[in-house]
Amino acid sequence: MIAKRVTFKRTGLPLALLAPQLAVTVVFFLWPTFVALKQSLYSSDAFGLREVFSGLANYRALLLHGNYPATLERSAFFAGSVTAISLVLGLVLAVMADSLGRSGRIWQALLVWPYALAPAVAGVLWAYMFDPAIGPITHALAFIGIDWNHVLNSGQAMTLIVMSAAMKQVAYNFLFYLAALQAIPKSLMEAAALDAAGPVRRLFSLIIPLIAPTTLFLLVVDLTYAFFDTFGLIDSTTYGGPGNSTTIMVYQVYKDGFIDQRFGPAAAQSMMLLLLVGALTMVQFTLVERRIDY
Amino acid sequence: MANIAAPALRRALSNLLLAVAAAVLILPVWFALVASSYNGADFLAGHVGLWFGKHGLATYQAVITGHGIVAMALPNIGRALVTSTIMALLITIGKIAISLPSAFAVTYFRFPLRGFWFALIFVTLLLPIEVRIVPTFQVAANFHMLNSFTGLTLPLIASATATFLFRQTFLSIPEELTEAARLDGASPMRFFIDIIIPMSRTSIAALTVILFIYGWNQYLWPLLVTTKTSWSTIVMVIGRLSQTAAEGDPVWNYTMATALLALVPPVFVVVAMQRLFVRGLTEMEK
């Protein structure tokens, strides 16, 4: 691990400096995770009176029976859709803004602000626009013959949460793509233009390969956001419904663990989330290490 | 340069598409603003259009003071705004206050198990609240932290990201400064307070912007750790308001007013401190 060449040789002081951070980490992160791991291996006995060790029964029940496999599939679809939309729109808008040179800068302020929206706020704004009874967009859709009711129609409910979740991430991706595009040497673009490569050709054979590291980074960030940061969004738009059609992993762990107090199954779900966030973080760190090597 | 400058037509098209995107992003806010200017009766009568109504002032007055909307047990939004502000500031200050010393410790000292302690901090990245939702709540409840600022903020202030960022900043500070400080006989803490912290102020400022937004926008944890409506934060009440409105109660005006009040502070911070915000975001990436 990198440190300064010139360092202080003490033991007590650095530990004291680390202590607050470590205390919070152990009490609120490590200990609860250990408890969750333990809870995931226990089940209530037949009378619901005490918890008995049940090995991997909670995991088996989770993955083989019930609605969790569907939740996994749904979460993957949701996260994949949000990520795809955010990457494509973010890139297209950044390419446009970059092609305008200096004057494209003014668009940054007008496109980046949604990053500051809480997912719950973004969710409720869209829920109003598409409200089945009084939403202004719902009225407009009815005018062109589309009957919108995300309270009853599960496909429309999923569409609504994907759109409102993408709003924030489009802004974020735009910002990073714009920075990446501005870092491409102008001589490269000029050379491509001299070779009479049109804008579309330049985009696919020059720009996209050059900004691939940014795309990989954003891919991981977008997926992490969609999987983990969207609880408030679901809780202010569809509440997981209709049925379970918009119940993604973080929403189900809340419903099972907190509302229904089924600790064992909820703890097993927590461990699944841990595996997922672990995998995403590993990928991200591998990418970062690679970038440092450049 | 001239030969790659887009022709006028292409420039116009780019501007047009960017304008459309900007308009689509602002549209939800526009509709919310319009909705908050009507009253419940207007919604029931279907009077809400695309332009402002006459009850804007009344809506915001009712929302902030809590008068006139007792029927739906809406938490006092004025109070929620204060709670959110204090929470966001405490989280921001707390994260910076515990990350600066821990980054200083792992960068400037050689001591036993340094790598291990650093790895422990790193582990927090793997453990978002969703992973440990029920046990973390139990810990907070055991410590009597429900309905308190300690409960709202303390469990959130461990920060691997801030520690990494500060470590990165410290690594770019020239070694000569440390050598000079040691020759002058300055203690490590003097060196930390007089040299390291002042030299990190841009990073601190950039991180403040990002962390304020992070703290303000918390939803799930405040929802768990507050059981009394007097402790509600403005972002966490939105879920309940939205549900009440969607069930057909004519409260979309109050809901939209609350959503707008919840979005103004973080959006203002991003727009007003755009340079710092962009810097903070792109440094967190590293």
C-alpha cells in the first residue's frame, strides 16, 4: 500500500486518529452484517417461539421457492434498462454539447442539475405527471389514444420507474462523458475529419473506443445506483406494485424484513445484496487500478 | 480547427436536441410548480391546467406552517426542512471530521496492521444500508438512538470514499513539506492542523458539496430510525404524501409543494457551486 516516503513512527497517535472511523464502522457496519449473516442461518421454529439453526434453509427457500427468483430477474431488467438509457442518452447529449465547443458549456448547467434530485423526489414528480386520474401527461397520452394506468398495468409501472430513475443518471453520465470527450486530443479529431470520416463514423470508430474506460466506469456506477439507491423512488411511485411487478431487491428486503418481520429470509436477501455489491465494487476497483496504470 | 467545426446546420441541430433534453428534464418541475398553485377543490373539479392557479401562496403557507391540512396528518414541513438541514450538515461535517484524521493516519504513519485498518474502512463500501437493514436498526434502537440526530446521522458518517479522496490529496502534497516540518521539530498534529488541512481545503470544499447532497437526499435510513412524525425529514415524507395523493385524496398540491421544497436546497447547491460540484464528483471517481 502506498504511503509517504517520509513518515512519522508512532503507534498510539495514528490509532487514535483512526478510532472514530473504525468505531462507527465496527458498530454500524461490521457488527450488523455479522448479525445478518447469523440470522440468515436461523429460522423460527414451528411455533414461532424461538430461532433455531437451519443452515442454508433460508437460502434454499429464497432461491428455489417463492417470488425471489422473479425479483432477481425483475431487478436485473430494471437496472439494465436504467443503465442502457442513461449511457446512451448521456453519450448522445455529451457528443452534441462537445461538438459545440465552448458555447456547449452553457448546456452543462441545464442538464446536470437532476443529479441533485433525491430518487424519492424524482419519483413523485413523475408519479404526478403520469397519475392515472389527473396527470397532465396521462391526459396528453389519452388524447393520442394511449390509455395510461400504472396502478393497474405492470408494464407501465415498470416503464415509469425506469424513466424516473434514469433522469438522475442521464445527468451524471452526461457530465462524465463530456469531460472524457473534452480530454480527447483535438488533433485526433482533425485527422479523422481530414480522412473524410463523417460524424457518425467518427463516433463509432474513434470516439466510442477512446472513451471506453469512462463507459465501463459509468456502467458499474449506473448498475449500483439502479440496484441500491432506488428504494425511495419505488416507495414514492409504485410501492412495488401492481402485484409485485415493480418490487426490486431492495424493496423486497425492506418489506420482508421490516414490515413483515421475517428476519431469516430478509437476512438471506441481505447476503445476496452483499454478494452483488461486492461483485460490482470489485469490478470498479479493477477498472480504477487499470486506469492508474495508463 | 476550422475543418472540423460543425457546419451551421449541424450546430443548430445539436442546440435544438440539447434544448429538447433540457426541456424534458425541467418539465416535471414545471408541472409540480403549476400543481402546487391550485387547491384541492381545483383538482377534484379537474381545473388544473398547464398554467398557474391562484392558490400558490396558500399552498406553501399551509405546507410550511402545517395549518389547514390537519386532516391528513401531514408532518409539519417547516419543521422537516429544519430537521433535514441539520441532518445534512451533521452528516457532511461528521464524514469530513472522521475521514481527515483517518486518511492522515494511513498516509503519514508507519504502525502495526496499517493495511488491515485501512481494509476495514474499505469494507464500508461493500455494506450499503440495504445489506444490513434490520440489524442496523436493532443496534440503533438498543443505543436509544431512535428519534434523535445521533440516530439520523452517526450510522451514516463512516466514509471510505472520503478517506480515499483525502488520502489521494495528501499523496500529492510534496514530501519536502513533511521533511521541513520534521526539521522544525513540529509535532505530527501541528503538521496536520497547520499544513495538511489548509492544503486540502479545495478537496474539503468539493467534498462538502457532494456530501451535503448525499445527506439531504437520505430516504431509507431516516424512514427506519424516526418513529415520530416530529422527526420526519422532508425527503422521507414524500413517500407517504405520494401514496395519499395517489389514493385519490386531493393533496397533489401539497405533495408537489413539498417535493419542490425538498429539491430546492440540493439543486441550488449544484447550480451555485457547479465548479466545486464537478470537481468533487470527478475526484470521487478516482
